[in-house]
Amino acid sequence: MTEPATRAIPTPRAGDPQGGHTRRARLLVLSGLGLVLIVGLLLAMTQGAFAASFTLAGVTGKLSSDRFVARGVAQYGSIERTDKSAVPVLTSGFRQAQAANFCFSAPVADLPGVGPVILRLTTPGPQDFQADDLLTTQQQLTGDLVQHNVELGRDASELDKGPAEAKGQSGAFGLQTDTLEFDRLRIITRSVTAATLRLSDVRIAVGVQERECY
């Protein structure tokens, strides 16, 4: 049985107090999936609502949305270490999130003589992508951003507005906010976890003719 849909996230109206605005901010997206992950993802999509944990080893993917809205946001810088490198990332946690015209794409293989195989996942509606306790590590983000009731410079280990897991090292720079609105979101990320994802009217395809989200 699928879980009830997440309620629409209200955003402040004109005249409501706002803690701060950030325009044309740079953020991040989802990275390298393996074929095993794809199979698991395809099976999970048949369930309607499911927990997700994707670690994208060394490969970056792309995420886009016409409008992304989240409640309970915590962000902090961290380092993602691999066997060969240490990559600085921005970790972002969202207690509740929804996205309009959501798209995720990632390369999953490079076939000799054929070319790259792309996984592409899309949900076309205004609230067809919904997530609870969403946590991502990001390398780059662009779009138009508005944040409300912002706390800048909070110790990353003391962040308490985002998911329980969204905490950094003691003494590190952190940011948290009540709500976040992002128009024309474009992200590059390396990993994503969520307590629950709900995807309505979803399309998932894997092939050499599939293209990246942007």
C-alpha cells in the first residue's frame, strides 16, 4: 500500500517576515549509479513510495526542476573521500521537499563503439516528486533561490532544522533555514538518501538514446 502523499509545502506570502534572500546561488546534483542500483530503483518504482540510498562512486549526475520547495533545511560543507581523491561538497538536508517537472540523469556505462548509457528519471507534474528527510551531497547548484528565516554561521554540529542526520563536524560552518524555494534548479551531486520518496506519473529509461537533464 502506498503512503499518503506529502502535503503541499506552504511558502510565505508577500508581507510575511523573511530572514534573507540569496539569488543565483550555486549548488549541486546526483552522481554515478551502477547497473545494480538501476535494477533496484526500477523495482522500487513499482512500490510507489520507498526509502532510497544512492552513493554515486566518482560519477556525477544531473538534477533539474522548474521549482523546488523544501521545509526544514540544513546545509554545511564537507569532504567526500574516495580511493583516489578528496572532493569538497555541500551537504544539504531537507525534512520535506517537493519538485515540479523533476528530472534526474546519470551515466551508468560507456559501451565501446556505442557510447554512454544514460539513466533518466522524470516526473512531469507540479508535485509529482515528494521526499521526506532528503539528504544530498552536491558539487554545484544554480538557479534563483529564496530562503526564509536564515541562520548563517551556525556550528555545523548543532544544526537542528533539517533531518537528524544533517549535521557536520564541530566548529564547521553551517546554515539552516525554515523554508527554501528554488526556481530553475540545476544541480550536480554525488549521493542522495531519503527516508521516503514518492514519485507519481514517473518515467524511467536507460539507453544510449537517453539524454541528460540539461
